[in-house]
Amino acid sequence: MNKPNNTKEAEDLMIQKEYEALLDDYIHSNHRQRIERINKAFIFANQAHKGVKRRSGEPYIMHPLAVSRIVCKEMGLGSTSICSALLHDVVEDTDYTVEDIQNLFGERIAQIVDGLTKISGGIFVEAASLQAENMRKLLLTMSSDIRVVLIKMADRLHNMRTLGSLLPAKQYKIAGETMYLYAPLAHRLGLFAIKTELEDLSFRYEHPEEYKQITQKLKATASDRGLVYEHFAAPLRKKLDEMDMKYEMKERVKSVYSVWSKMQSKGVGFDDVYDIFAVRIVFESQEGIDEKKRCWDIYSVITDLYKLRPDRIRDWVSRPKANGYQALHLTVMGPDGQWIEIQIRSSKMDEIAEKGFAAHWKYKERQNPEDETELDKWLGTIQELLENPDPNAMDFLDTIKLNLYTNEIFIFTPRGDLKTLPQNATALDFAYELHTDIGDSCIGAKVNHKLVPLSHKLSSGDQVEILTSKSHHPQEEWLSFATTAKAKTKIEAALRKQKKEKIKNGEKKVMEILKKFNISPEIAVLDKITSYYGFSKKDDFYYAVLQDQITWPDNPKKILREKSDNIFLKYVKQTFNLGKSEEEKENVTPENSLHEVIDKTKTYILKEEGFHKNYIVANCCKPIPGDEVLGFLDEDNTVTAHKRSCSFAQKLKSNFGEKIISCEWGKNNLSSFPSTIEVDGIDSVGILNQITKTISEDFVVNIRKIQLDSNAGIFAGKIEISVHDVNDINQLCGKLSKIKGVKTVKRVDD
């Protein structure tokens, strides 16, 4: 009989222990101590969430407490943010209102909680249009108080840390949207430590085997890295100790996801990733000694000891990144013959590098608010994007993402002003960076005094002059080489304006044709003509008319005499179950449907029965048995299998998470799957014959296409083959790599 009480006592003890840990974090911070308001917020939140449990079974209040600890300890924010984090789910999940929060805790905390409530449930929900709208809300709240999005990031981080209690399909959805937008947003806000953890946690759930393998390899090679680090660091410490400064030098190992990402982008194995670790030197600022000068003094000491790699110097001390990151990076050849990257920072630079705009916020409160402008500049850019949001939700989210995750280049105007643009930006992007009117009317550019097209990619240090003409307007093709979110948004807005004019003129043209044949322009008539030509909207039809994409019959009255919809629309309706009543849709059963009813809570087995499969292979990534996969459930109840690492599948996870299901491969004996391997090496007589013989005879694998090119004694190419599973490919790559002259063999996506 005492068991419930014991359980309640244990839960109360757990809650109290976590709250005391939060207070301990806060007391050891350098914020002014306002414990009373934190205690008031905790008591209120604990009472509001009383009796509610999380999916893991623990009391719900443990989540706001965990988010508050992240906000305090990992972001370094103060009592206003801690109280807001404790209260962040109260309005969403209980009967309390924003007005109640304002009456009890004041206007500022109420505004932050209100901002968090408006974007609750994550940036993403099932309907694509709502996702884009929630993203807009999130970005708009940043301009009023950046702490809203910082607390939201802490909320997402804790959800990722406790993802293990959810079903696999839900894990893929949340991990996918985290990798798609939350991690880039953390990057853009300069939250390096949080960004890294979000990436690692997403990777862990999406690719558990690769995560485990890389983690084990990092542990196995730790002692070797330690020796390399000590050989490098020992002589350097002696020199730095002579400089009369407080400093810390430490080894920083690449994250698991970063290692995997490098392996994928470079097409190399773990052993070939040379920059697994870097060395970080963090020094304490001293009065009277300029921080920038101190960075270059340390640089000088390092380059006196070790040979510099000149192409790897990165000076973000003189010109910080757009997210406020400041450091001096250099790469030198260590005593063991390995390239070693060194990052030099002051303690303030280090805090901003790890905590980003969270640290900026703290410094901004302490010092002159005018000192920090990077945050305001970025929010200004975001504000411009929101003025003309793309009506297509997926495109809008992609456009926002463009503005989050990019390396930067620095471009000069003819007058010598400096502008920051993302890497791979074009002359057209630069035109829109200067002003919308300049972008809309540009016809070309001069880069370093040479005439170039608008599609010309810019390099850091270029001086660019934009040429304009009042009679020129944005073209559809510009979207193919605009890379910045600002440029794409402005071009799309201008094109929409142009399209409106064309729609009006198209409508006039239709009315003239109907008048000519004495057809009354009633709504039913226009709907039938629009439908006949396969358009769902009249505006799209009018636009097509003006573009001369419509072929009219000798007498348009023939269209009105047609008894049924056109063939295309019939097919669409049958395929997507359109035009049926709700009762008819509900009556679709396994017996009268082409596909089985799929339980989303269970893992779906991809299998073949005879020569028929119960799934479709996605063309974008072409998975084969053995690949880690997930399923996307179409409108017609068909499962399309994607690789978990597929970039398009990542968009699906982010935007249509409810349609994602967990999948595993069943037994596959009959089906063959197309795949491609890439091979290169030293060219020699007969090597092509050896490669083809190994594939066709040793493995009895069907070669679909082979293309090898030889140049200056080196050969390289791709071979398309049909295989049963990943094991076939791995064995084949292993066998081919043993042929004399072959250097690398690897599987690649088509």
C-alpha cells in the first residue's frame, strides 16, 4: 500500500535534486543573484505540471528544469532566461495564460514565454504551409528578443538527449528536422558546442552502426594522438611560458559527425582523415595588451618552431565571422610529420566561439550595447527575407537554410567598402547585397576591372562593380545561379509581380476568345476549360495562355461539350483517391486496396514475393539491401525506401515527418539492384581486362556500364553493376583493391 507514496517521494526527491543542481549552476555563474524569482518560477511551473509525465515516465517538470540548466550552464544566460525556460511549456500545456505569467513575473518574461508558445511543437508540423509559417514566427521573435530562440535551442537539445524513449520513426523525424534546420540555426547563432552535440545526436540515431564504429576508432587511436600532441606541445609550452601570460593549451578532437562528414565528402576511410584533432590555445586578456596583437605574438612563436602551411591561415581576429566568431587559425607541420591545425583565442573569444550570441547577449548587457552589431546585421537580413516570403513552404525553408550554414568570403565595392557574402556567391548575389533596385536592374559586372556575366562566382578579395540598365528586369534563369537567400527572395518577389501582370493579360485574352464565340464567361464555364487543360487554378491557366502554351480548338464550344474530365485529371484522381466522399475513403480496406494497411508504430520489412516487391526504391539515392533505410508513405499507401543519409529524405523527415516509417530489409534472393563503384590507379597494359574479369567471373556480377579514362599514366572511372546487397559491393571492392596498380575502389552514389 505504501508503494505509490514511495514512488511519489522518490519523484519529489529527484525533482528537488535537479532544482538544487540548477541553483548551484546559477550561484557559480557571474550573474547578479536573483534566486527568489527563480524559486518563484520553479514552484509555479512544478505546480502547473503536477501529475503529468513524459514519454520516458519521469515527471514532466524534469524537462523544463533540464532546459533551464542548459540555458544557465551551457549558454551562460541569467535569471530572466532561466525563469522563461522553467515556464516555457506552461501556457502551451496548462490552463494558465500569458496574462497570468505577466501578472506574476512581469512583461519581459511573459513576452519570451509568449514567443516560445507561438512556435511550440517544433518549427515543423505535418502541414508544409504551417511549417513555413512557424519558421517565420521563430525568426520574427528573434528580432524582438534573441533569448526566445536561444531557449528554443536548449529545448531541442534536451529533446535530442532524451530521444531514446521514442519509436524509431519518430526518432528519424526529429533527428531529420534537427539536422535540417536546428543544427544550421545553432551554427548561425554561433552556438558551436550545441551545434556539434545536435549533429552527433542526430547522426547517432540515423546511422547507429557508423556512429558506433567511428566512436570505437576514436577511442582506439586516442593514445597515438596523445603522443603526437605531446611531441608537438612540449617545446611550444616552454616558449609560451616565457611570454608571461596565463594560457591553456589543449587537444580538441573532431566530433563523430564531423569525422563521418569528412569521410563522405572526401571519399576516404577513417585512417585518411588527417585533421582528426586540432590544438587550441586560449589566453587570458591582460590590461594594456591588445588581444589581436597577443594572437599574432603567439602565431610568431609557433611559426618559429614549426613550418607553416601558408594556404591554411584564417584570420578571423581582424574580421570576425558573421556569427561573431573570432580566432586566428594556422596549420603547421608537426615533429611527427603530421599537419596540425592550431586555433588561437582570448578567453572572451573562446566563450563567444562556444556560446555564440548567447555570450554576445551577456556581454551586450554588461557593456555598451553599441559595441555589438553582428547580431543586429544578421537579424536585419532575416527581416528582409520575411518581407517577401516564398509561398511554397519547402522553398521558403530551403531559402532560410541558405542563410544559415555557409562559409564566408569578403568582397570590396569600387569605393573600397567591404561586404560579407557566403562562399560560392555570384556577381548577382553581390548586386542584391548592395540594394534591391541594383539587383533588379543589373545586366553584368566588372570583377577586378574585367567584364563578367552575372553568374560569375566571386572569390574573397575581389573588387566588384555592378552594371545596370533601367529597362532590365529579373529573369527566371537568375534563380539557377543566385545562391544567397536575399537574392533568391527578391528575384522570386519580382517574378511573382511580373507573373501577376501576365495573368491579368492572359485573362483578358481568354475573355476576348470567349466573346468571339459567344460563350458566356461564367465561373462554371471557366472552371471546365481550366480543368480540361489540366490546371487546378485559373491563374495558372491564364498565365499559360499568355505564354502561348495552350492550343485552342477551332471552336472552344467543343470543350464544353466534353462529358468527362481529361485523362490526366482522371489518372490523378484515381491515384491520389481524390473526388471521393469521406465515407468512400474510410471504406478502403486491404481487400479492395492495392496495398496493405501499414502500422506506422512498427518496423516495416522491405521484402519481395516472387518478382514483386512491397516497396519502391527511391531514384534520388537508390538504396540496396544492407543500406540503412527509412520509408516514406505516399498518398496511395506505397512505401518508398530512401537511404537515411539521403539529402532529399532529410527534407522529407523535416517537412512530412508523420509519413516517415521505420524500415528494415527482409531476405532478398532474386532482385538485383543498380550500383556504381569508382576506381582509380596506375595505368598499365591489361588492367582493364583484369578489372572486368574479376567482376564478371570471380563474382558473377552483371556489368551494366563501364567508363575508364587514362591520362599521364593514371586511370580513373566508374563502373555500373547490378548486385544483390551491400555485402556484394564490399567484397567486390576488397577484391578489386588487391589488383596490382589499383589504388582506390569505393561505392558512390550515381
